[in-house]
Amino acid sequence: MSELKTTTVEVNGFPCRVWTKGSGPTLGFLAGLGGLPRWLPFLDELARTRTVIVPSLPGYPGGATGHSVLDTHLDWVLAVRQLLDKAGLAGADLIGASVGGAFAAEMAAIFPGQVRRLALLAPFGLFDEREPATDPWAQRRDAVAGLMCADPAKWEALVAPPDGANSVEWPIEMVRAAEAAARAFWPLGNTKLEKRLALIAAPTLLLWGDKDRVLPASYAAKFAAGIKGARIETVPGAGHLAYLDRPEAVAGAVLAHFQPG
Amino acid sequence: MKLMWFHLMPYTELPEDFNKKHPSVWVDIHSSLFDPRRAHHMYNDFMDELEYAAEVGFDAICVNEHHSNGYGLMPSPNLIASSLARRTTDTALCVMGNSLALYNPPTRVAEEFAMIDCISGGRLIAGFPVGSPMDTCYAYGQNPSLLRERYLEAHDLVKKAWTEKDTFAFSGRFNQQRYVNIWPRPIQNEPHPPIWIPGGGSVETWRWCAEMDYVYCYLSYYGYKAGLATMNGFWNEMEKLGKDRNPYRAGFLQFVGVAESRQQALDLYTEPAEYFYGRCLHVDARFALPPGYTTEATQRAGIEGMMTKAANLANPATKAALKATNMKDIVDGGYVIVGSPDEVVEQIRHVATSLNVGHLMLLLQYGNMSKDTTKYNTRLFAEKVMPRVKDLFGDWEDKWWPKPMARGQRAAVPSYRASVAAE
């Protein structure tokens, strides 16, 4: 496994961090709510057999303030497309989780040549009034960790300031990640993705934590009904950010779906 | 100085156990608590009170906008202002204000404010708040990350709609209109009605007000002691920008309860004050801070919005630190000024001079205060306090006050006679 390499690409004039690690065929990962303030065990699992490329979405940790010029869903979709191209992910297998999952699905739908195979982990993008998703932006501070993960400590570990972190800037970066998600998905998470699901031709795996408290499990069926040939797998003991709760199980399911490489 | 009479229009019959049984006075307050037949009387009482304040000589009467809110029953302050325009004659009408990003297209605000200005003969003060998180992001579903940009663009559009003589096209980031040409146009057209900006304590807002030459208003529920740091910050910034200390650049909100004696004031105003600071500010903390609402510059400066503070009051973790929901703490904290006329005069003079504020907006009705008590408070203030504080800041010119048509040129509004309709 090669060492972790950090590079930067520009989207709309703003820098976006790109992490690369591992060897073997390339796969990309678009993270969920909170983004990636630090490297994860989940990414190490993937890097055992694959070259893992992880671009930061605009506004998320590593993605500076690129969200500030994205006003519409089209702006976001085109920014993500540029990001994938510049990160070297054109035509690669793609994993998208939570908010990143909605963009991964858009890529596969709008630019079918861009995504080889698709793994969606509790993606945003739909909303059902009869079974409303939880509002992630109307939570008391002490309720967020338990909403994001089955094991709240996993979320706390993600966002905890590392040694030497700037005590003013670190919390601002964490808020910025929430703002970037809100900018793209406020107020319901509904980007009308449903209309475009039928355009997805890439073989698609839908993964859902059985303890997801943000998006009801029934949303998996709605995605599967829209995407031809999509398969649903449940991740036991995992919350909304299942890659934090169950890194090995999620990586295993994704890698199996992406076989043979 | 100017003494302005402000009404929030709180629902006055929230139950005693409201805080125990309900998570929030705002956003998801339960409909079962709202009795429209009681609200009929509340609205009419409140409008009587505003008209009474005009009658006894306040310089302005003020209304504001809230949504899904148990302490603010004015989703549309413009409806109230238009009625007040017909029922008052010389008093300025301060609509504090319309949250610009909530109107689609924002030219709706230019039109309605122009209507109020025309009906009232040029008495409008046009307030443009960004709006609270609860009103804008939660009740109205606006994107917190785009709210300020939308607000600023809407402001540009409204101002241009008021001042541009010819039909124009507006191609903005968020608003696209091919034919902007509002009818009616405001009476106050040199260049437009006075614009006042209620805001929190952000440096960006202060700079913007200075640049645009608008009045900055700090509408805090926490009184002059808590407001001192913010107003000092404002005046320091004005000095840096080379602006004078004209106290009419600023507005400030203050709760007051005046009676014959301090004890009588405590007897009269304890219940309504505790109702307000207890029940009305019982806001669920989860609605206080949508991500992106507070700019990063403001986060860096460590400035907390007023409603965040209010929400924290409802949060058991911080309640111990900020527990001013009983009258002693409310008064000690300066949230509400109470006392005899002499004592109130002294305190008002202190508030005005220490904050250097020429536009004092007074809340003389709050919480579940009855109409009788409100009128008593209002009358006593007008008779015994106002004449002894009006002299303040006499050397300064208020360049931000409405300039109505001359009295003789304005329409005479006949009083309504029900018998005519019945005949």
C-alpha cells in the first residue's frame, strides 16, 4: 500500500484537497455530512487493494470556501464534475455517502461515461412527506453525534480537534462543512434526483445502515425502484455515516460490488 | 431625542406550564394553543394600544415581522401599518421591518412600502432586517447559506425600484425581472423613505450602514447593560470610518415599566415581564443556529446572535448561567427599566447618553400585559417621562426621520360610522 499523498486541484478558482492512497484500480469516494476533517480507517480498508482517490467537495474540510459561489444545483453538479475530472476519477468506480451520495448519483445519471460502477451509502436527494427524513440542521449540539452514527463516539472522533489545531479556525471549518451541505440541500435534502435515477446505467449497490436515524430505510427502496438493477444491502449496527460505524463491513460490501476489478 | 412606541404583539394566553409541555415558542409551537377568537381581541387591543401611543404623543409607532411565533403575531406588519396609516395623523410609522429575502419578487416590498407611504402622506420608516433564523430559515425555508446574499441583492433591487424613473430590467444572481416599474411610488422620494437596519452585532452590518448612510438599530431584549458593548462597538467603528457621533445614526430597544412608585411598578409589571422572559423567549436551541446564518467573520469575532442567547435560555445546560426569568434578575440585568417617573427619567437619560442613541424604541407592552396596564404605562411615560428626556441630543439633526407632506395638504380621514353601513 502506498503512502497517503495530498494534492490540490482548483474548482472555480478555489482549492480542493485530493487524498490518494493505495495501489490497484482506481476508485473515488465522496464523503457524507461533516466531510473528512481527517483520514479514516474506512479509507485504509479500501486502499489495501485499490488506489483510493478522495476529493473534498467545495466548502467541506479541505475544500476551502468554494461553496460560496455555488448558487444552484446545476452549479454544484458542474463543480463536482470538474472535481472528479481534475482528481483523475473520470470513468472510475465511485462511492458516495450521504450528501456525497446524492452527487455521485447525479454524476452517474447526467454523465454516464463518468462513473463505471456506483456504490451509494444512504444518499441524500429524495424526500417523502409521508416519511420525512430527519432535519440534520435543526439539532441541539449534543444530539448531533447520536444522529450521525450508531456509536456517537465515532462522530466525536471525526470532528475532535487534532493536537495543534487552531482553536478558532477548527470549529469554523466544522460549521462550514454543515453550511456547505445546507447550501446544496436545504431544507429537505430533496434535489429532485428521483427524476434522473432512471438515467443511471452503472451497476449500483445501495448500502444502508440499519440504525440510520437521518434517512429512513424505506428511501433505499425508492432509490432501488428508480435505478435499473440496483441491489440493496443493509449494514447491521451502522448509523447514517455507516463508514464511520462499520468501516470493514462497508468497505467489504463495496469492494465485492466492484469485483472483478 | 425620538421616543418610539414598539409593539411585538405577543399571544397573551400561553398556558402557565407552557415551558414544561412545549419545546419552543417559535417555529413548531402547537396550533392548539392558538384560539383565533381570542386573537381577534388581542389584535384589536394591540392596535388600540398603538393608536393610543400615537394619540398621547410618541414620535413613532413601530411594528415588526415574525413567522410561526407565539410572541409575535405579525407575519405581515404591513397590514397593521396600513390600518395605522388611516387611524393616526402625524406619527411616524416605523415598519421594522420586512425581511427582504422572504419576498418573491422583492419588489413586493418596494410596492407595499410605497403604498403605506402614500396612504400615510409620507410617514414611513422602512426597516430592512435580514430576519431571525427561526423566521427565515426554519419557518420560511430560506437557505441560511444564501440568505445574506439574497438579502443584499433584494435591497439593491428595492432601492432601485424606488429611485429609478424608467422601467428597467434587473438581472441578479437570484432575481430576474424583465420589467421593473412599481406603481405606486413613495411620497418620500428624495431619494427614498428613510431606511433603517435592525441587526445583531456584526461589524459587516455596521460598515454597510455607514456606507449606505442608514440607521443601525440594535433590537435586543436584554436591555441597555447588555447592549452597551454592542453600541460601543458600533460607535468605535463609526469613528474608524470617519463618521460623526450623530446619535440619530442609531436605534435601540428598551423595555420600560413606569408607575407612581418603584414598588407599584414592580407590582404591575412583574407578571408580564416574567411571562415574556419566561414563556415568550422559550425557544428551542435547535432553531438557533442554522449553518451559514452567522458569517465566518462574525464567528471569528465570537459574536453570538441575540436569539442564540434566547435559545440558550431554554437549554438546561446553560440556563443556570443565564437565568434571568425572574423579575429581580430581569431588573438587575437592565432588561426592563422599572420605577417611578423620576427614576425612569434618570435611567432613560442614562441609557440614551451612555449608548449615544437618538432613536429609543420603547416596549411598554410586553408578555401578557393587559390593555389597561399598557395604556397606563404608555400615558404615564408620555406625561411624566417624555417631556423630561425630549431635550436630549437637541444639537444634532435627525437626517433619517420621515419627511411627510405638509399637514394642510394631507387627506382628512373621516371616522368610521357603523350606522351608515346599517342603513
